Amino acid sequence: MFRGAFVSRHPDEVVAEARWLAGQGVKEVFLVSENSTSYGKDLGDLGALEKLLPRLSAVDGLDWVRVSYLQPAEIRPGLLEAMLATEKVVPWFDISFQHASGPLLRRMRRFGDGDSFLELIARVRALAPEAGVRSNVIVGFPGETEEDVAELESFLTAARLDVVGVFGYSDEDGTEGLGMPGKVDEDEIAARVARLQDLAELLTAQRAEERIGTVADVLIEGVEDGMPFGRTAFQGPEIDGQTSVESVPDLVPGQIVAAEIVASAGVDLQAVAR
């Protein structure tokens, strides 16, 4: 109601743009949408994304294909398998959980709950233990109780996500939430945001620390103070931290190098090229 109907670009158009980008030296394409798991519905093809990924993987010059904004209730087994089995598609899952309280999610016109979300994360990690999983959550939605917040905290603790964005609810014209009863006081929303942010910061730092000793491919994006830096396959651009890489000889932007992760600072990683 707020955003209007989804509109999918034709797959041929997406592939053509990817080929053009690869011709300009781009190494990674990032599929961005309001809801990638709905891609193709308006074209009459619920499996459009699964079919698109192999076509993008076949584009010469591209090294990585990344998919953003997945709705958990719409992550079909076929899509999950396609994302993890298609060459060049990185094991990175940007899943829009939003909350973990089932009743509150229903008020948001969303599906699922903490248990089903944990099952989904477990399926991802069973197939790809190194996968990155990130999400955003919102607190203070009308009707949210202290029990709902506690349930969200329990979910985040169990999920051990790589990155968590925490946002507070605010009224927006044209949305159903604007007229809902049970509004949460603004000061209480701010307190809940701070509380969840503190927890998320602790949990994501622990998750990064767990990766020490593992080896990951790093796409070099630049050099700062003589130190090359970039992102692993499980780090999204601009939002998931970065990885600095000690190397001899020096690496240059656009290279992908295997590196052992040796330290972490928050969600940022330090690695040594192998």
C-alpha cells in the first residue's frame, strides 16, 4: 500500500547490464531490490531468480554475484540451493527478519517467527558453514511488549548473525501502522534501540572472532596507509565491515586473494594473504 506493486526488470536486461559492467572492469554485481525473493512474480515466473543466477555466473569477467534483501518466508528450497550451488554466487544471505515475535510480525503483515528463522539459518549453515547471514530488526512497532523485545533478544543470541541493523519504529504517512493502537513511547523506543544495538554489537563481534583461523577469498577494493583492504565473500559492500590484508607483493584493487583471518575488531577483520 505504501510502496506500490513490485515491478521486475526483464532478466535479459539484467544480464545485459552485467555484461556491460564486466566490460568496464567490474568484478562483482550486487542484485538490489525491495524484495529479491519476489523477483519474477509479475512476469509470471516464480523461479525467475533461480534461472537468472546461472546466467549472471556465465558472464565473462565477473567473479562474484551477490543477492540482497530476501524475505525469509519466500526463501524456497530451490532458491537456497541455487544460491549455494551456482558458481560465483557468494554465500551471503541478507534476510529481512525484522523481528522474532510471531504475533508482532503478524501485525507487521509479515510471516514467520524466531523458531522458523533459526531453522532457516541452520539450513543455510548446514550447506555452507562459512556463509554470512545479516539482517535488520525494528523495535517499537505499535503493540510491541517487553516480552516481544525479550524474544527478539533471545533470537539474536541464538542466531549469531554476522551483521545486525537495529532501527526504531516511526510513523509514516500512508502506512497501516500510523493508525494502529498500542503506540510505544518515543523515549521507550530509543531505549529499546540502544539496548538491542548493544547486544548486536557484542554478538557480531563474537561472530567475527569465531572466523579467526579460517581462510577466505578477499576482493581487494583499495589501499589505506599501505595496507590493502577489501571484503570477503561473506561481507556485503559498505554495510558489513571490511577486511585488511597483509600481503607481499602488494595487492591492487580488483584482485581476489585467499587470506587467513588472524584477528578481528568489531565486525572488521585482519588477514594475511596465503
